[in-house]
Amino acid sequence: MEILYYGRLRDEIGRDREEIDPPSHVLTVEDLVAWLRGRGEPHASALAEAGIHASVSGQWVRGKESLFGALEVALLPPVGVL
Amino acid sequence: MIDVRVQSGDFDPGRQLARLGELKKAAVASFVGRLEADDGVRELRIDHHAALAKAELQRIAEEAGQRWPLAGIILIHRHGPIAPGGRAFFAGAAAGDADAAGEACAWLVAQIRARAPFWRKEILADGSERWLKANERQAS
């Protein structure tokens, strides 16, 4: 699975994308964010803020929604910042 | 008619109003969102998720079309570097009813602010950078 980072996440994690291989218990957006945070810094701090969203194929995927079959997941900071 | 654009370049609000005027409806309501910034801010950069931004703006426009009898909707949102005070987005609606156009335009602006996946970075005069957090400041 490829993860794309946007906004401040890109700066704080220090890259705009990375290839990951999450274990089988990572099924939802919440699972993915928790698993990434558990890998330590810089992900732990960067993804600590509430309201991290995800998108797959141009559609929002909310916290408890499944990432089943997703090959590319965009992680997005909260919106409403203009 | 729905026209949604996500672009780096500036736009001409007068040209967009003229396009809505070509629909020959009784009312055209529009709003231009600009990026207000503190004095110490040299430049603003708007990051975005291209596919999601276009899709979300399209969804917002379609929802407005379901709520009000609109003849036309134009949404434009910029990304990339923008000078402080520069134009960030345009929302316009044409309708046969003035209240519908006005209410729809206000609703479009609120939805863009709340839902559109754009993020704002400020570059200060000393070269340092900071990302704005949600609802810290909004386009005026």
C-alpha cells in the first residue's frame, strides 16, 4: 500500500509518500493511523492531531470505514484552514 | 450548468459574472474569497489533493443544485503560491429567484470553507514557515 501525505503531514513526516505493508489487523482509516503512529516518530507526532482524514480514488474515507483493496491512500490534515 | 475549476492561476471575477449573466436569469450572486494574512507573512502557499478537491467541489455544487433551483453554478479554487490578499476562490450562482441565488451562494461559500481539501502554509518575512490549523483563519 502506498501512503500519500498532504499539507503539514508532508513536512512533519518529511516525505510526500511511502510504501508500507500494514499487518492484517489494519482494516480501517483509524487502524491505519494508529498503526503508523505506533511505528514511532515522526509519524507519532504528525498523526496525533484529531481529525486526520483519508481519501481513496478521490473519495473521502472516514475513520471507521474500510480500506479494503486500497492500493493508494492519501492521509490529509483537517480541512477548513483557508 | 455546473463548472468547477481547480487551478494555480488567478481568475477574473468579472469574466465569471459575465458567464453567469449569459444564462439570462433574474439574479446572479457571487463571492470572492481572498487570503487575509498578518503583516509578517510574505507569501501563502495552498496545498491540495487534486482529485479529491475537484470531486468535492463538484459534490458541493451538485448538492446546491438539489437544494435551490439554480440555472448555473461556477466554483473556482486556486492552489499554489498566492500573495497575501490574493484571490483564493470564487463561488457564483445564477437563478430566476434572487433569494435562491443569494442563499445558494452563501451556502456554497460555507461548504467550500468547511469541506474543500486545501491547506494553507504561510511563509514569513524571515523565511520560516507555518501551517495554519483548522479554523485558525479563513478567507475573507
